[in-house]
Amino acid sequence: MPFDADLNIDEENYRRHLRYLIETEGVTAITINGHASEVASLTLDEQQRSLAIALEEANGKTPIIAGVYEDGSQKATEIANMAEKEGADCLLIFPSGVFEFGSQQKPEMFFNHYATIADATDLPMIAFVYPFNNGLHINTESLIKICNDIDNVIAVKEFSNNIAVYERNYRELKALDKYISVLSSYSKSLLPSLCIGADGILSGCGSVIADLQIEIFEAVKRENLTEARRVADKLYPLNEMFYSEPFLDMHNRMKVANALLGRIDAAYIRPPFQPISDGEREKIRKVITEAGL
């Protein structure tokens, strides 16, 4: 989400960024109001405006997935209702921050959060699986129940960041009678996850390298491992840089990369995020240059 120097939404650059993604061959949907959009800092009105702009730019040609990022389940239904009224095609449901402090011992919390939102909307929903070592992580058993028992849930954004957990989730989900799309978000190990199996990729990193993600996905689909490894070699230094510590700066770095590539004018961010150092900016410039972006 581009901001201007006063940290207001920069609509001109936002539209420019959306058009770049929509026009990238192989992109089959655009997700907005997610982590890469700095959704935590967007008001409900701004999320509504963000969605309206995305729908205008897509003009019915590209489906728009709206993020539902809210700790309270009832409050999350307000975002879901807004997105449905605006015309979103699908919802990406984020875990509630309340899950952080022991929800694995009360798995009904996961299910009820999704069920509450599903009761309030007819839109299809994507379940967001956070890293396995995170308090917000939905374990396999809870994920299977959510996907199997809630009709609206049609896909999973698989960001468990553990290849064994990814494989377990993939195999268990594919064993269901109901079809669930598994969308890899495991950017640091994208090739292994795609080789296990994936119906697509849903990753904030796509805001910078959607074309490379499409390239590797198609190569694996064709079972061309040589080509897939070639693209993986290109992706490796980019992902090592984007996802380096502190991990929370990943989308901050992606925004800087987009600015360096001339896709947006500037990389202003809202607090509590802080601008990255000049030294890190130069590292980003070096890596995207060497990758041929």
C-alpha cells in the first residue's frame, strides 16, 4: 500500500501498482488488505477505499480477495460484510491475535472464529495458516475441521514455514471429500512446497516477484525440474534478503524494492514500522539488480 509523505493512501501509486500486477501474465487474483498492505495500520474506511480502488482497476477481469484482519470475531464480520457489499470475490481470514496465548489448548477458538465469519457472509473464504512455531498457528487437526465443516472455506494460504507441517497439511487436506485449494506461501522453500503439491501461490512476495513465482509454479506443473531449479536459484537471494531478521520488516523491504524498481514513487511506511537503514536499502538494490529485476 503506497502512502504519501503525510502517510495518507497514495491512490495514484496504488492504482499503478495494482495495474502492474493485474497485467502480469499468470496472475489469477489479487489479494488486498493483507500484511503486505500494512492492513494493521488501515482504518475500516481505508480498507473499504482500498477494496473499491482494487475492484475499479480489476474491472471484473481479475478476482479480488479481501483480507479480514481483526482480533474480535464479531468485528471481523463487519469487515466481511463490508467486503461482500463492495463486491469482493473472496475473503482471506487472518487468525485472531487472541490466539497467541494458548489457543492450541482450546482449538474450538479457531473453529468458532471462522464459523462466526462464515455465518455472516456468503463469500468463499481462505484460511490463513501462520508459521508452526507461532502462537497463532492453526494445527492440522483444527485446520481439517475448519476446512471440512465450514462450507465457505475453499482454500488454505499455507504459511506454516515448516516443510514437514506443509506436507502433512497438504496430504490431509487432499484426503478430504471436499476440494480445498492449497496455496503455498512458503516463499523461502517455494520449490520443495510446490514439489509436494500446490494449487497456486498466495504470497506477499508476489507484490514484487509475481512473474518469477508464476515461472517456477508453471515449471513444476510441467515437471521440468531443471527449469524450476533455475528459477529457484534466482529466487533464493531475493527471499533470503526479504525474509531476513527482523522478520517483521519483510514487507517493508518489499515496498523499498518496488520503489527502487520504479513501480511506486516512494516507500513511506506507517508507524510502528520504521524505515530501513541506508545500508539495507543498498543491499536490496544489489540483490534485485543481480536477479535481473
